[in-house]
Amino acid sequence: MPSAITNIAGYRFVDLVDLDRLQSVFRSVCLDLGLKGTVLLAPEGMNFYVAGPASSIDGFVQFLGKDKRFAGIGIKRSFTDYQPFNRLNIRIKKEIISVGLDNIRPADTTGPSIGPAAFKTMLDNGEFVHVLDTRNEYEMRIGTFENAINLHLPS
């Protein structure tokens, strides 16, 4: 039986000043599309993990593309035969990734990035890398990279 639910996750560091308006718009769009999951909005950007029928997910991605701040956002897709979320939650937060430092501006400066294959090659070759695990404590208990540094971030 094919999977009935499409799950998507993504984030973007971008300056957002209209958080109250965005919260209202995201709530309206997600409710209209019948999506469930979480959308976090903060001055530093947005983070989302939502799920629903493929046609609804396509509508959400089209909605994102209409705002230049979110157009082309990287999206991870997965598929399930059940709805993994019980409700829709659109929240405004201080940060989309809680590190508790006011002077960090990810939208302005980020480090270099590498793809999954290049990262795997580095690990397979025994190259020295520091892996900072930015997941919350619950996610860390499920699993992590060997020798990863747990930043003990709140959920």
C-alpha cells in the first residue's frame, strides 16, 4: 500500500520582522490545507515539520515559494502511512534553534557546509571533525554520532 502521508521538514535563517502576521498567515494556510505539525517563527528565521496528503504538501511548498524569504528553501521529504502529528502548532519563539546567545546572527554569517556524501567520506577516512549535536535531550537519547558534542539544548 502506498504511503498516504507526506512529511516535510525545513528551515531557513532569514530576518523576519512581521512575526505576528506570518503566524496568522501560516496558521490559515496550514489549516486550509489540512496540515498538522509545527512551524516555528523567530526573528532569525523559520523551522517547520508538517505532514499531510501529498497535494496539501505541494500547496504548502507553493505557498512558501511565493515569499522570497522562503523561496527555494531546502526541504526533506519522508512518507508514512499515518499522520505523525496530533495537531497544528504555529509558534513565535526567540530563536528557531535555542542557543541562548543574543549576538549570533545566522542569517548574516554561517560556516561552510558540506553534503551528506562528503561528510560520510570524511568520517570513513578518519578525518578529525568536531560534530556539534544541536538536537534536544530526547532526540539525543535516541541516537547520535560517535563522539558528538551534546550542546544540551532545550527542546
